[in-house]
Amino acid sequence: MGGVKAALRQSYLKRRKQLSAEQVCILSQKAQQRVLALLAFSAARTVGLYAPHGNEVDTGLLSRFAQATGAVVASPRVVHGTMEFVRFDSECAWQPGMFGILEPSLETQLARSCQVAPEAFDVIVVPGVAFDPAGNRLGYGKGFYDRFLAQCAPECVFIGLAYDFQLEDKLPREAHDIALDYVVTDAKSVACPALSRA
């Protein structure tokens, strides 16, 4: 299965890399507007948002909306091989972290007070290389998100955010893969069937 995933990953990443800055901007706006139309997101009080990297769908509009409504917005960073989410606020600086992805940069003492526990989230917007309508996700092969999402409360809503061409009919699924509740693209919002998060 690893070989199949690796081939799919290479194909989708190549296509995403070919997007122009203008295409990324236009398609990201459309996809984010669809997320904002979801009650689960607009009503959320604690939101997890990734910092886009390598032509991923932007999340800036979602961040500004959530902050304007008074929601806590947190972004991931990788520390000692483990992903954690840190609250985004004026005290938080950003720096390139693992794989060159921008992430919160905080002093250790401040980071502890700004860290948001997995069970505190109402919604987490998840990046990926490809998705399918059943809520399966092809990530980057490191498992950071699967391990973090497995710790979240059962009622937390997971939203995959992607371009429409990243929607595959059916992706290979392994036991440790965490299913998503929605997959949102620039063209559609897909409510995924309930799948085990085990």
C-alpha cells in the first residue's frame, strides 16, 4: 500500500506545484467561502488552522473570520517529533519549522501557556495531498495529523481543505488513518459518512 500512496502523493503534489499564484488565490477564496458556509465552522469557539505551504489552499480568510468572532485560533508546530497546536495571537511570532512550513515560534514557557489541548477543539481544518468523498485523506506520510486528531473529542469536526482536483474517487485506507467529517474544495462541500476514528 505504501507504493500506491507514494505514487498518488507524487502525482498530486506535482499538479499542485503547477498552480500559479493567481490560481492559488482565486481557488483558495472559493474553498474558504465554502468552509465559512458550514455551521460547524462559523459556530466554532476553538479552531485549528494550518499555515499553507507548497501551494496548499490558503487559510487566511478563515483565520480572520474566526478571530473576528472571538474564537480561539491555533496553529500546529512540530516539537521533538510531535505535533502540537499553539494559540495564534499578537504574542506569537512565526518561523519556518519542519519541512519549511511556517509555525508558531514561542519561548518554551510561553508555549506551554499558549498550547491548546486536542480535546479543546471544536473544528480542525486539515491539509492533505488528496481526499476522497468517504473522508479518507492522503497526507504527507509522517502521520502527524492522524496522531493528533486521534486525541480530539468525538464531537470535534475535521474538515479537509483542498482544490477540487485533489478529490480522488477512492483512496487506500489504513487502520491508523483518521476519517474526516467534511471535504471542502473550491467547487463543492462533501459531507462524509460517519467512519470509525479508531
